[in-house]
Amino acid sequence: MNITIEEYHNELTSFLSFLDTEKKKCFGIQMNQDADDCVDFAPFLRHTINNLGDPFLGKGGHLQTFKYERKLVGIMANLLHLNPMEAWGYYTSGSSISNLQAIHLAVEKLGSNVTLVTSKDAHNSICKAGSITRVKAFKEIETTGNGELCADALRDFLQTTEKNQRFIFCFCSGTVSKGAYDPVKTLIKIIQECGIRSENYYLHLDAALGGMITPFLSNPSLHLDFSIPEVDSLSVSFHKRLGIPVPGSLFLIRKSSFNFASSTPFVEDYRSLDTTIAGSRDGITPFITLMKLRKLGFKELVSRTQKAIEKATWLAKELRQLGITTIHNDHSPCVYFEAPSEAIIKEYHLPLYEQKDGSRFTHIFTMEHVSIEGLKCFLESAGFRTEVLKRIS
Ligand SMILES: *Cc1c(COP(=O)(O)O)cnc(C)c1O
């Protein structure tokens, strides 16, 4: 396993140069690679910072950033229309864990004799969380062509179920493949019309992407957050929109939605209720996230959000003009379209979605590091023009 000090430095240099080159072409998967300013935090790598346990109850006794983590909970609660006094939450290693935390609490509250209901386009972590927590049943509802949960299909399903059954609903603000926003208010109306009483369901909003978009829309028509009183909890990721070096997410819950005191054991090791899934947690990333969020500020995030969406709107228009089948949801930085060649998929780090009918699709998220120049290069090298000409002739 040993290497010489020279080999060590060579590996560091060559891997860094690989990353510097490749990141300019990371167009797929919702991640903002604009994290250059985070070198400010390099000196903190000299310390092992571990946010062990609950940030509100934990006593520490070791190096931690609970104070900053709590501040982040407060700021995000505010942005997502939850009174910080009514909010509990903590920083996780990604929205998969935030989603697991939500479903874990829902099962603690309602029992495992529940049906977990989500959409066909939901993130894989939802189904996995249902399996880890052993929910009795799992139901994926059809989506519409643009990727949002189909309201009629939800009504059809709920009408076939027993009235007193219990449900965990997981809806999405910004789906993984198409960046779609589920029509949450309409869906709640359907739940109520189908006679499901509020004590018989838990509602989690997976806003891994949308939670850092909807608060910054210049025309805030899309309130997919705690302004909807039925939303119990929410996940929001930071590596997707903010630009931070380590993936991270916040799990946020209305305090009134769960009684921790009655069902959570106390851990003597770190003198805290055992509210978090992980024991040891990353302490540096919540600090980086908070400081970067505050440095950018609200106005800058509004402007960045607008630019990202404008680039997506531009790209969708270009693709459609080339005759490429394209889906672009309003308020979304995601453009979903017919996939180019395997080589281009690989070069631009794009995912591949293969449909049952054999058609192939991919997506681009127009985050900060994806420039219009870069997109023009992509369109050129993707050879869409020649594809279209071939099809016509
Ligand atoms: C990315 C994403 C997740 C999972 O987040 P990770 O940080 O990758 O664990 C969950 N849901 C949605 C909608 C996502 O976009």
C-alpha cells in the first residue's frame, strides 16, 4: 500500500488537473460545480469536526458546529415558510438520508402498517427508505408526460383503498430526471376528498432540488414548502444548487408533526436524544453551507436562479428548433431530451434514460458552471444537425 512522497504528490497533482478539466463538461445530474470560493475553508481541514448527535440537544464536548447548523436550520426554515421556532432539523450527507429520516419518523408515528405512496419519477431513495423501514406496501403512481405525479391516477388509486388505511405520501419539488414539480396542493385536495383523515397520513416533500429554487423565484408562484399546512417534513440539498465541495442536505420537520420526547432513546455517550440516523456527522459542511449561503445572500441567489432557468429555456428552444423531442418544465433548470450518441453522453457526463419503446433520453441541468458557450459547443459536437438532416432525407 505504501507510495513514495513523490508518487503521493504526483497523484494529487494529476487528479486535481483531471477534475479541473472534466468539471467544465459535467452537464448531467443536478450538481453545481461552482465551488471555487470554498478554498476559503481549506484551513478548517486541519481539524476533525464531528457533529455527533442532535444539533439542538447535543452537548458536544468535542469539536462541532452545532451553532452554525442550528442557524442554517433557522434560515432554511424561514426561506421555506416555516417559523424557525416551530422547526427542527439537521444536516445530513445527502437527501437520500433526509428522505430516510422522514420515512423513519413517519413509520414511528403511524406504525409500519402503512402504504408509502409516491410517483413513478420519484428518487430511488424513497422506495429504498420504505424497504429499510419495512412499510407494509409501496405504491408508485403514474406521472404525466412532463414528469409530475398524475392527480387523476392518485384519485383512482385512493378510491380503491380502505378508508381507515394509513399512508405516507412523498411528493417532489424538482424530480430527478425531468425537474418536474408535483402539484402538491391539488394532490392534498384529492387526499382529503377521498376521505383520508389528517391523523392517518404523513406528508413528506422531497425538495432536494426545488428547495433551493422555489424560495428564489422572482415570480414566487410556486410555493412548494411549509406554506402548505399539510407538509410535515422536507428534504433540501445544497450541493445541487449552492456549490459546495461535499454533498449535503437538510432534513426539516414541523415540530408539531412528531413527538421526539415520547419515542426517542437518550444516548449517554454524547448526551443527546438519539434523533439522528447517523451518529458521527460531518461538521465542516454545514458550516461551509451556512457561510456560503450568507455570503451570496438572497438577491444573488434570486439572480443565479433566474440565470439558470433562462439558460435552460434557451437550450430547450434550441433543441426544439433542431427537431429534438424536448421536455422543459417552467421554473426548472432541467432540460430532458432525446439522447445523443454514447460518446457524447460519456464526454458530457450525462445519464441515459432508456424507455420501454427503445427511445433514449438524457438531461442537462444548466447550473452555474454550464455556460451558454459550453452549451453551444455541446450542440455542435452532439451532431444533432446531421441527425436531423439524416431523418429528413
Ligand atoms: C438528488 C436527489 C435526491 C438524493 O439526494 P442525494 O443527495 O443524492 O442523496 C433525492 N431526491 C431528489 C428529487 C433528488 O434530486
